[in-house]
Amino acid sequence: MKVKLPDIKRGNPAYAGEADSVDCCIVGGGPAGVVLALLLVRQGVEVLLLEAQADFDRDFRGDTVHASTLHLLAQLGLLERFLDVAHAVGDDFPTHFPDGSISPRGAGRLPTAQPTYRVPQARLLELLAGEAQRYPSFRLVMGGRVEDLIKCDGVVRGVRYRAPDGMHSVAATLVVGADGRFSKVRQSAGLPLVTSDEAMDVLWLRLPRGTGDPERAAGIYLGPPGHGPMVVADRAEAWQIGYLFPKGSLARLRADGLPALRAAITARAAWLADAVEHLQNWRQTSVLMVQAGRVPRWYRPGLLLIGDAAHVMSPVAGVGINYAIQDAVVAANLLGPRLRQGRVRTVDLASVQRRRELPTRLMQLFQHAMAHRVGTSSEPLHGARWLDRGFDLPPVRAVRERLIAYGGFRPEHVRAIPAEPLRRRAGKSWAAGLVAVAVLLAIACSLAAASVAEPTSTVEPASVSAVTPVPLATPECWVSGDLVGDANPAEVRAAVCGFSVRFQPEG
Ligand SMILES: Cc1cc2nc3c(=O)[nH]c(=O)nc-3n(C[C@H](O)[C@H](O)[C@H](O)COP(=O)(O)OP(=O)(O)OC[C@H]3O[C@@H](n4cnc5c(N)ncnc54)[C@H](O)[C@@H]3O)c2cc1C
């Protein structure tokens, strides 16, 4: 539908004119945005999803899928298709100490928890976006980069975005910023990010598997005193290495050269000695500037932030995707019905933050403690052992496992999923129209019947006796009786409400 834009940016012709209008415009096709879009279109909400990149393929993005996301996929009937994607499975993520010892296997996870899966994030997003495409109220613009918010009297009314075919404006009942840690939406809305001081950055790279790799190869490898730890994660086809180095020392790392990096990797995990020779170019690596932070208020009138846009998660414990997705489930549950009614109140937006903020903050605290204790301790052995023991105390362990597996204290359930795609605009307005027509017809018939029984100037020139209204099923109103005088026996217009009234001679 086209709407006239309100007086956005007065005097700026680029903001004038007409715009597309949708119920919800989601900015960012990461895990948060794609899941929210799917859950809303399932409820019949009209959604425009804008993703800045031309595809979902981004290397070294979070790809750990925990129990809460599996629970969601099962609810959506997508679990089997998800498991068809090449993946690695595993919960065992031990600490490898510099003296060669390894922390014992975990004593078992929560009974309700599922194993942890690792799939390329792009495959998960393609699966979810493909499912959303089945719904007629879903529209996805790849390469659609939001440049500004449309605001009017303090309320966010839509966005301006650049697409391959030029600039566009879209008006929306609600704009959702799911555009990640550098969120443009967050900046445009003037919602400040409070960051915490992170000690380490990460250099990601992949190394091939070998036949002699140890059984419990994945995990955190602690370096010698004064050196950062290294993460080895199991990917279906390779090992993903996360080499942690003190923040601000990337230039020194590069200046030391690749031979020094290869030596540092094997100093932590000697079994990678052959594989590390595959690392021949810095282009095989990707730097993640670790950042963590949160926005004190996730919303403004007409706008909500979710996922990393609202709370930047550090990569510790690999929970970023799951927290983003749990935000999306809560937002869809609480806001979907409101969006269908065409009105979202600011208190509704606040309720999303209320439900998601505590688990997010606890998880960030846990990540921060772990990164600092392990990453900066000059006595990593002592620090990490202390941490291992502390985290293994039953109450701490219970909270930690829930936070990791569920992205909260329990997985969020998707509410009210209709079995089949809805044709919301058409379906709903058609049904409403039918009811309105039926009511109008009932009025029309009784008025028509009354007029016909006692002819007035509104029904000319018919004059009918013994009229009996017949129940209505169509927009045409049939009444039966005898026509008297010169009335057109075929059709008489009931001027009162404009419906067509035909007379059918009795017998
Ligand atoms: C390099 C890297 C490695 C990571 N590794 C891990 C890991 O190993 N484990 C883990 O759990 N987490 C990891 N994370 C974090 C994890 O990926 C995020 O927490 C998670 O993806 C958050 O999901 P999101 O949907 O909120 O945001 P994102 O996944 O960041 O998605 C945001 C999307 O918005 C799009 N976008 C941005 N700006 C605009 C705009 N102006 N207009 C339209 N679209 C826009 C982006 O292209 C992107 O697709 C990593 C993050 C990065 C950057």
C-alpha cells in the first residue's frame, strides 16, 4: 500500500512524497531479524526485511546453535531440514592447561538441554528466510541498506534505505533495528551503547583436520603466562581457531609475522603442527574486535532494538545467535498481535526489554568474568582452575548452563502459530468486508421491506404488497411479493443504502 509520508524532515525534498507502507520494517537480516520476520509473517503481519548485504554469506560469524534455537526450529517444523545441513555436534569444550592436563568431562547437562550444533550461519539464515518467503506478507530486500530513520514528532514512522535500484522510503507501524553491533538504527535513534572494557580481540582462521587429531581436541587452550588463550572449535569440515591477543596489539601481531603466529599456535596445541603450515597468508585470517555492551533503553516510540543492536555479545561461550533469536521470539509473541491491530504502544516495546534484559545482562557478566580471568591473568593455570571450580559449583553451574543453553532461564515458546500461511490483508479485510456487507444488507433489507410495504419517495415507482424479506447470502437483496403499478419488475434500487434490490413475484 502507498501512503503519504508525514512531514518528515521538513524542507528536504528527498524525504517528501509517497512511501510504501508495512506493518513492520525489520532492519538487518541476521539471526534476530530473519527469525522475527518469519514469526511475524506466520501471524499474518506484513513485514519488509532489509538486509544491507547481497547475500547471507559472511565468514567467521557466530554459528553455534544451542538448545533454545533447536527448540524453536522443532516448533516451526524445520528441525529435520536444519539437521540435513552439514554440521558438527558437541558439548564437550574442555580447558587445556599449559601443563598438558585437560579439565574433566562435564557431569552432564540439564536434562532438558539438547546437544550444541555448529552450522555455517548463512545456511541457517537461508533456511529461515526461505521459509518466510512462503508467506505472502513477507518481502525481503537484499542489498537494502538503511541510511536514516523517518521520525515525526518524536515517533519513528519508517526508514530511508538505499537499494540496488536507488533510494526508497518505507512507512511502518513499527521499525525494528536488528542490524547488529554497529547498528545504524541505534545511532539514528540516539540510543547510546554502554560498552564494557574488553581485554582481548580475536584472530579467526581455519585449519584442516588430520587423522591423528586428539579425541578431545576442541576447547580453550591456555597459553604460557603472559600470553593469551586460544579457542579450537569443531566445524564440520575443519577446525576453527580463535587466537586471542591483547586489545590494541594487532599491529604488533602482524609485525611479528606469520611464522611467529604459527609457532604461537603450536605452543598451545602441539597436535596442530602439520595443519598450521596451511596458514600462509594473512588473508586467511579475520579479526574480530571484541566488543560487549548494552543499550539502557531498547526502544523509542515506533522503534525497537533487538539482538546485538540492543546488547553486543562477546564471542565467549558462543551464545550471540541464540540470544538474538530469543529476543526475536519474545518480540514476535508480544508485538505480533498488536501489529495485527495496527497499533504498538511504547509499553509493549518496554515489555520486550523487560523480559530479555536480565538474562542478557547476566550472560554478559559471565562472559566478562571469564574473558578477564582467563585472558589477562599472568597466572593462567591458577586463574583458569579457580574459574573452572567456581563455575562448577552446583548453583552457579545450573544458572550458567541455563543461560547458555536457553539464552535465558527457559526457552521461549512461539505462541499461536497457524498451520498454514495466512493471506492476511486479503483474508482479514475480506472477512471483515463480508460481515460489514451482511450487516448493511440486513439493514438494507429491512429498510427496503419497510419502504416497499409503505411506498415512499425512496423506492420509486414500485408498489408491492405482501412483501417477505428472504435471508441474505450475497450482496444482492432478494425480496418476494407482488409488484403493483408500473414498477420495473427486474430491479429496483434501494436508494437508502445503495444496494441492489430485486423483486421476485410470489408464485
Ligand atoms: C566476526 C564475528 C564473529 C563472531 N563469532 C561468534 C561466535 O563464534 N559465536 C557466537 O555465538 N557469536 C559470534 N559472533 C556474534 C554473533 O554473530 C552475533 O551475536 C549474532 O549474529 C547477533 O545476531 P543479530 O541478528 O543481532 O546481528 P548480526 O548477526 O550482526 O546481523 C545484523 C545484520 O544487519 C545487517 N545490517 C547492518 N547494518 C545494516 C543497515 N544499515 N541496513 C540493513 N542491514 C544492515 C548486517 O549485514 C547483518 O546481516 C560473532 C560476530 C562477529 C562479527
